[in-house]
Amino acid sequence: MYTLYTRPNCGLCEEAKSALTLLQEDYPIDFREINIEEDEQLHEQYMLMIPVLTKQEKVLLYGNFGYGELLEALIL
């Protein structure tokens, strides 16, 4: 299970979520979305990096990433 850390009104977050959803059409990828503004510790940790994609607390991608970067990091 992957975790996508986001916050409201974040254009890059919406793009990352859309790319993950698109990738799910071709690959069996499960992810959950967590709003960092609901947790002070997560906000401090990721506020300058979001969106952040992790697996088992390891950061895989952050910032400006899309379908190609996701495909390379998660599938290839």
C-alpha cells in the first residue's frame, strides 16, 4: 500500500493523485491519501515537499511528479 501525502488547494497534489489513479487503470496499485494539515507532525515533516508518495514510510517521490515518474518508480 502506497501513501500519498497531500493538502487542500495544492495543484501538484491533484496532479499526482490523477496520475496515480490513471496508473491504477493498468496496474494493481493501492494507495491512500492523507491530508498533512490534519496532523501537525506530518505537516512539519512534509510541508515543503508535498505531494509525497511513500511506501512503508520510505519516500519514493515528492514534489512535481507525474505518470512517467510514477511508472518508473513503482512498476519498472
